[in-house]
Amino acid sequence: MDQIADAEERRQNLQQQLDARRSRGDRNRSGQFATPPDLAVQIATFVTNLVDRYEPITFLEPSLGSGAFYYGLLRAFGKDQIKDAVGIEFDNEFATLAKEVWSPHGLQVMHADFFDIVQSNALGLQPSVLLANPPYTRHHHLTAKDKQRLQQLTLSRTGIEVSGLAGMYVHFFLLAMSLLRNNGIGAWLIPSGFMDVNYGAALRDYLTREVTTIRIHRFDPTDVQFGDALVTSSVVVVKRTPPPNGWQVEITYGGDMAAPKVANCVSIKTLRGREKWSIFANGQKYLKTRSATTHITLGDLFRIQRGIATGANDFFIMRREDAAVRGIPNKFLKPILPPPRHLTATIIGAENDGYPTLEQQLVVFDSDISQRTIEEEYPDVWKFLTSEAAKAIRARYLIMKRSPWYRQEQRQPAPYMLTYMGRSKDLAKPFRFIWNQSDAIGSNLYLLLYPRKPLAEFLDRHLNRREAIFNMLDGITSGMLKESGRVYGGGLHKMEPRELASIPLTGVVDDFPVLGKYYQQDLFEESVILGSH
């Protein structure tokens, strides 16, 4: 074992040298992030409990890198139990490194494109154990041709149609699992995003129908497994055989696989009925029985929309006094709230002119007046739109799509808002609801909540109940918000409009009976309004 330890030390030194020669941007585009050796050993050790200790194993790593998982395999199983071992690596430098370090210890290194190997059936063995940390290459780093190729290959080999928005790891997962022998074990280190995002639907369905999912372990988002990769990692361990009737998946959170902080057992049937799985791996015990007093969601009460994306906030958004100095008339300006990091208040009052009662008032430039008219009638505005700063942004994607190019997305002031993203630790809320009493709109750092017609009409008649609605929103627990949104590396939480709309008002509505009657009668009963008497 001393020889293995020496080889691993050498691998780590060579890995560091190789990483140092590549920029962070290059590594992000290629999705190359090495598996920490201790984690590789931890995952391989877990797999030893799922295979016959006396049966020789055939090993595959379809995205070898420098071979951290082969080190984990040797540590967990010992060299004598490994009959054959193959690692496939596309990158020539990593393949050369892995071959130099691990070939003397029984690993056959193939310098090749894994997808070419699959397409040509050139692997030459049927593995019984697969350990993998596939590339985290995101879809926007793939060309249209690459996406089409991967989609067609995955569909032809597995019968599964994968979204064009899926990262490369989804294709690695499905295709490599198709190479495993029946009852073979695969352990994958992949981003946790598959649990919630729309493009992860194909993978979630696969995990509940085609294979027996044994364990999903989600690491604490504040404990980023890769120091230079802003992802939240999960380990998914599966057996290549359909799940037995009544099968329960063990879903764990935090700590390590041997000693997680929280463990939940969730039936396959329950998982199939959920679009989001992070509820089962969010650091809390999952309660199988939930109150069902109402099916009302936030989306029933509010139309939810992202704020405006200007394409160049540093140009279009400015302080109100700066716009005045530039001679830009009010007809070209709209009040806009500052970014959430600069907004400490949750209740935003209004001045007589509708601007928010904030120390620093911001405006966004927005107009549909033609350039010819502006040039002829508004010389100061024309000077602003033809400045060097303006010329520098004209080629940006969003701006090129607009006509005229300075015309913003149209949003009405929203009475309620939610910050789009934030970080949290323990029970702190990553998101904040804002009660906006001003005429300010919000940027795309906010989700805007517009009351639907019955609620809007009621609030117009009962202005004093707007505070009660805000208190209801503000009473939505941190757990409900985290459960509905998604989380990224370092504990960064994000919320999309559809996710916010799905939040059930069960429990919250118990304090406001009128909301329950709202959808039965399609109106508000004025005798029992938000707890009034």
C-alpha cells in the first residue's frame, strides 16, 4: 500500500502543476474539477458494501481526469480484487498523467472521447463497478452541433430524450450506466441541480424507473467540495436493475456518506410524484404527513414576473441627481429600486412624486421615442445616447434585440417583491419580501408579485389590508423558500418565478380563512377578511 500512497502523492503534485497552467475560465468551460482524494476513498468505500467482497470486479471511470477515483478504488478494494480497470480521458495531458502514475498499478488508460467509445462500442469490457466525476460542462459551453450529437447518441443508446439545456454530465451518466453489466454498481459525483431543474427531469425519471437508486447524498452547500467550482455536489449511487416494488431511496444531507447529519428514506412512488427533490435533502427531516387544508399557492394569488434586464445597468441606471445634471427630462426616466445588497428596508415608502423614500434614489433610462426625434428635440439626451459609454454597449446581446435599443422591458410597479437570490446560514432567510409602496420598478434581481384580479380588487377596496398581505408573505418560512428554490455552491440560493409560484400557502392560510374561501367562491367575503371581526 506504500506504493499506492506514493503514486497518489505524485498524482496530486502533477495535478496541481497541470491546473496551474490553465486559467479558471478554461477549466470552467471544460468542466475539469478534480475529485478530492479523501472523497474518492469515501465513495469507493461505500460501494464495497454493495458488492461481493470475494468476486473480482471490473472497473470503469468514463471521465478519468488524473485518476483520483482509481486511487479510491485501490484504497477501498485492494489491488487483488480488481480484475480489469479502464479509465477514459479526452484531455491528452490528463490522460498522459494518469497513464504515467496508474498504469504500473493495473489501470488501462484510454486517451479518447468517451462518446466516441460508446458510439463505436469500443470499450471491450462490461464493468461491474463504475465510479465517476463527469465533466461539469454547462450547456452554453456546448455548440449546437455537440448538443445534437449528444442528444441523438443518448436517445439511440438509452431511449431517453434529454433536454438541450442539460449539462454534459447528464449524458455521461445515462450512457455510462448503459455500459454496466446487470446488477452493476455506479457511484456518481454530480451537481445537485438535477434534483430541481427542468432539464434534470430525464435523469430523475431514470433514477426512479430504470435503476435501483440506493443512496443520494447531498453535501452541505456551505461545504463546497471543489474549492474552485461554484457547484453544490451530490453523490448518487445506483444499481443497474429496476427498483423492487416498494423500494425506498436513502437520501442524506451534510457531513459525509458514513456519518450524514440528516437521513431520510423516501419511496420511489413519492419521488416520481415530485418535480423537486431537494426537499428531501435540505438538511431537515422529511415529514411524510403534511397538512392539506388548502391547495392554494402563491401563484394562485399573484402573477409573478422577473424584474427588467437592461443589458447594461451601469449605463442605463443612474442616480436621480446625475440624470438631472445630464439634462435628461423626467419623461425619459423611471424610478427603480437599488440592488438588494443596497436595500436594507423591507417596507419602501413613497414621496409625493411616487419616488421611493430612500436616501439614494435611482432612475432607469427608458423611452420609445425615435432617435430622430431625440436628436432634433432633446440635445442633452442625444448627447447621452451617442456618448462613448453608449457606443461601448450597443453590441451587447439584449441591447441589439431591442428597438429602439434604449427601450427597456415594460413592468408596472409591483406592490410586493422578493429578492431573487441570496446566501444563508442555518435558519437565516436567503430571500426577503419587500412591500413596495412607491412607483419604483425592480431590476431582474427581484421577483415582482402582482395581485391577481380578485385580490387586486379587494385590496383596492381595503387599502388597510395591504399590510396583512405583506405580513402573510413575510411569514413564509425559510424552509419553504429554500425548498422551493435551488441552491448552488457556497450556499447561494436562487428563486425563479415558477418556483415561487409553486409555494403552498398551507399553514399560512390558516391565519387568513378568507384566502381559503377565495377559490371556492371566487370573491372575498367582507365579513371575515384576513382575520378581521
